[in-house]
Amino acid sequence: MQTKKIYILLGHPDTEGVCGMIADVYETAARAAGHTVERQNIGEMQFDPILHKGYRAMQPLEPDLVHFQDLIKWSDHVVIIHPVWWVGMPAILKGLFDRAWLPGSAFRYMRMKSGARSIFWHRLYRGKTARVIITSGTLPLLVRLLPGNVNAQLKWGILWFAGFSTRTTWFGPAENIPDARKKRWLTKVARLGTRGK
């Protein structure tokens, strides 16, 4: 098995819950298999998640956002773990991408001969892979029946846009989990970590 450089982002602000447990199990299994692992817990990162002037004005990046960009560039495989809150990712996780997923770092628009921006772009992370691991308080099937796609923004609008090939693993209901179910989930996560998937 080929070892990988793996970056784990825990997108839940609290490290003590199910998402934190999943991140811990994945990290432990990946390290034990010989992968090189770096991890950030979003609740410990110091940055302003609000893009105050949109993209009309440059907002200097805090050190944790620069480190995030560096780890994305460094990695072969990215693992993002987050809960579903109100049919989407936590606001702080969306804010991380609003601030740090910028032209020149994750993608670059092409220019026409006139110098104007084209509708086409370079996906700067082509060849990288990602795994999004989601937890929800409701059965995943029921959430999928809601209007829209809970995972579309992160999987397609953010990761695919920058060149990632992404797979999703979804666990739920993630409240009052019976021990047998929790063991099955964590066994699956450990297997993914071992394989660097």
C-alpha cells in the first residue's frame, strides 16, 4: 500500500462529540498504517469567518488560514469531518472556505485575449482526493429527501471546483447511538484511515 500525506480537518467546533471521535479514530488508524498526518480542529483555529466586503477588497489572512492553505497544498488526501446543522455545514466551516479558498490558492480564472476574466478556470488541486465524513441527527436517507443536496456545496461547489475527486461517508442518526452501531461506524472509519481513503 502506498502511503499518503493526509490532512484532517475537524469541522465541528467541539472535539468531544461524535465528529471528534471519528477524527481521532481516522487519525490513529492512518498514522498506524504509516501515512503522514496533519490535523486542524476548526474550534481551535483563530480567524474571522466573515468576509466583510465580499471579494471586493483584500482581507489579510490570519496565520491559521495561511497554515490551512499550506496543508491543503501539501496533502495528497484531505478528510473533512462535520455535522449537518440546518441542512448544511456549520457556519464556521463555510466561513473558513469563504476566507481561504481564493483565486490563486485553490483555483485561477483564465483570461481572454482582451484581459477580461473568462468563465473558465484552472483547478489547482487536480489529482488530489478528499473524503467528506458527515454526521446528522436524522437518518441520512431522510435528510437526502429534503430539498437541495446537503453535501453539494462542499463536495461540488468547493472541492470539485478546485480539482478534488471526493467521496462521502454519512453516519446518522448520531444522537444516543447504540454501542453496536457506534462500533460499526468506527470500524469503517478505521478502515478508511488505514487505507488512506
